[in-house]
Amino acid sequence: MEEFVLIFRRDSITKETQPSPEEMQSSIKLWQDWLGGIAAQDKLARPLQRWDGEGRVVKQNNNVTNGPYVEIKEAIGGLMMIKVANYDEAVEIAKGCPILLWGGNVEIRMAVISEGH
Amino acid sequence: MEDNQLLPHLFRTEYRKIVSVLCYLFGINHIEIAEDIVSDTFLSATELWSIKGIPENPTAWLYTVAKNKTKNYLKRDALFEQKLSVEIKHSAPKAQETELDLSSKNIIDSQLAMIFTVCNPCISNESQVALALNLLCGFGIQEIADGFLTNKEVIYKRINRAKDKLKTEQIKIQQPSPNEIDNRLDTVLTTVYLLFSEGYYSTSQNTILRKDLCAEAMRLCYLLIENSGTNKPAVNALLALMCFHSSRFEARINEIGETILYEDQDESLWNKELINRGEQYLSLSSTGNKISKYHLEAGIAYWHTHKEDTIEKWENILQLYNSLLILEYSSIAALNRTFALAKTKGKAEAILEAEKLNLSDNHFYYSLLGNLYTGIDNEKALEHFQKAFKLANTTADKSIITKNIDKLKVER
């Protein structure tokens, strides 16, 4: 088993693509069903962690902005760690992620365990 | 109460109180002396009451005799005097003569201190349960052995090893500080729930003993609720959970000790009073911002007190299982979640999810698959039930699977 991080990104600026409150409500169930399905296979590598949506970005010359959204359309909506055999299996799991329904995407990265550790 | 039932009853209710108070006073190194004094007290009661009749206030009589025996013991035993008086004087410097305080406050304090002592993580969970039954619930070694389906020697050794370990580690019998309560309440609740499960899921044929185990677990949990320092949301949630489960005690076993599955239970046998109490504790548990696994399990058990199959019921149960699994994986929760999924989204979708579970050494897994395939592909259903039968260990499990197989054969 390897550990993979799934990073959820979504356009949170363009008004037309934002979910309605009703859609937001029903998306909670979609997320819970998807996460419950992964947990039922014992494939969560770490406890789930929610992240605040606002954020700060620090740049050169101590330039601090509130969140990355001014310049890039795609913001990180969250991330989670899973334990699966390989990229193929991670991809299969990510295909069920509800963020895809809102035009978002899931980036998958495998944890690299360095030699000697 | 009949005269011949009085003493066993008092033994059950008072033995543990006096032992706790004595242990609280004497400290971990002298548990056996505490047990001897209390056993001796009950022996005196047995002898004297049969000759002179039962005193007007039997409990007060026991307390007075226990107090006197303690006093005498302290006076008489020189070695004890040297070893113990120092410790007692240290912990109670003002007392001229050690008086055993059997006030209800000190009894509650002592029992709380003892719960935290017995549930110390330096001893294994199974030892904690055995020791809790022995010291906190007044169960004899034979009863504990019957409950665990093992023999006296095993339990005797287990309890003595646990006591020795607590002594070597010099565990203090004291009131847990708020900090300790935060850090260790989880362990205590785990032990209480294990104790309950031991009674609830035991394959022992002794129904009275099983009920006693459940009742004792609930009593210990209630003790934690009575104490303001430990009256936390998770404790209320655990008591709610145990109330809901035990409300089905009469309905889930038939006259010959066989388990009756939830779906086949006669709901008129469900205990309404326990269901109501469970609802009260569940509502008391919904404070604070932390959701424990007991909250989720109590929620699931609450929905099971509604016999009727509704989408609302199973959708709630599914979401609670989702949250429970996200919080902490267990194979049984994974299987039950898939069952709830079948109830909300249909068997076909549940089969897809079930086949991802990878629990191929678990007979419940094959029973679930057998159940899901029933009506969709009965040949496959039969295969799964047969695999389940091969993997099942107990006669109770095997007989349930056989019933399922027979049902399938009738339908074919």
C-alpha cells in the first residue's frame, strides 16, 4: 500500500458555475457517501481534515494577500490522504469525487518515502 | 424481598462499594486486605443473621461491621501498622483514628477513583474488563469465567496479573483531575462498552448472567454521569447507546437461546422505558462540539428503535455509518454501511460497493453478499451463504446461515 494525496480544485470565482444553496446541500450527502465508501474499504490514510476557505498567500517582499483567488481561478477546496496499491486504484477512487460534478478536478500525488528513513 | 435473597442482593450492591472505599483508603498495594475485610464482613452476616435474624437496617449493619473490622485490622496487624499507617496518615493527616467513611459521597468518590484505576492503560483491555467485574461489580471469579466462556484459572491469573501490574506501576487510587479525565475518559468508556458487549454479544447460554453484565456496564456509565467531572457528552451518548441496545434484549433471543435477527423480532417485546431513557440521554449528549463514535452509534441504535422501513430511517443510518467509518474503521461498520446502502440505493449498487470491501475471511461479509444477491441471482446468493457457513465458528452463527440457505431453497 502506498499513500496518495488527493487535492480538490475548483473554480470558485466565475459566478455562473457556482452551486446553488440547494445544490450545496445535496453535495454534502454526495461527499459523505463518497468518503464513507472509501472509509468502508479502510483506505483513508489519515483522519479527514477540513480547511478554512479564506486562506493567505505570502509572496516576495512580504506581500500578503487574502487567498489565492484574485489571480488564479482554481482554488484548493480541500485535500485528503488515502492508502491504495497504485495510481490506477487512486484514479478509480477519484473518479467518484463529487467535485467533478461542479467542473472541478482532483490532482493525485503519491507519497515518496526516501531511502534510509 | 425474601430473606434468602437478601444477602446475595446486598452482596451484589454493597460489596463493591465497601471494597472501593477501602481500596481508596488503603491504596493499590493493599487491595487483597480490602477484599478480605469485606468478605469477612459478609461471612459474619451469613453466620449471625441465620442465628439472630436479619437486623433492622442490614446495610447499616454491614457498614458498621466493616468499619469495626477495619479498625481491628489496623490495631492488630503490626506489619500492616508499619506499612499502611504511614500511607494512611500521609493521605489523611488529621485523622487520629482511621474511621472508614461510608458516606454516600465518599462511596461515589471511591468508585470513581477505582474506575480510573482499573481502566489504567498499563493493563490490557481484557484484564481491565475482568478486574472491573471483580472489583467494581462484585462478580465472583466463576461468574466472570462463565461470562468469558473460559475457566476459573484463566480469569484468576488474569486478575492477579492485572493487580500485580497496577502495584508495580504504583498506580494511585485517587480522584482523577480534570486533565486526567480529558485524557483517560476514552479508555474508561472503551472498557465500559467492552463490558456491555461482553454481555450483549456473548454466546454464553446464561441469559441472566449476560443481562447482569449489561446492567453493570450501564451502572458504571451512570456513575460517570452522576459525577459532575465526568458527566461529558460522550458518556451520555454511551449510556443512550446501551439503553437502545438493551431495549431489544428480550426480543433478540428465543426460548432456546438462539439469536433472533432484527428483522424477525417481535417489537412488542422491545422495552419502551429503556428506549425513552435512551432518547433522554441522547438529547443530553448533544452539547459541545465534539461528536464521539458513541454519538454516532447511539444515533444508529436510535433509528433501529423504529421498526418500520422508511427511506428516512435508512438514509439517516447510512449517513451515520459514513461518519462512523470516517472517524474510525471497523469491518462490522463497513458491512452495516453497505446494508444501509442497499436499503437506500438498492441491492445492485450495494453489491458493487460490497465487492470492494475485501473482507474475504469474514463470514458476515459472505452473509451480506448472500443477502444482497437474494432475489437478484439466487445461485450466487447460495454460493455466498455456503462460503459464510464454512467460515462461521459458532453454532449460533451457523444456524442463522442455515436458515438463510433454507429460505433460498424454498424460493427456488
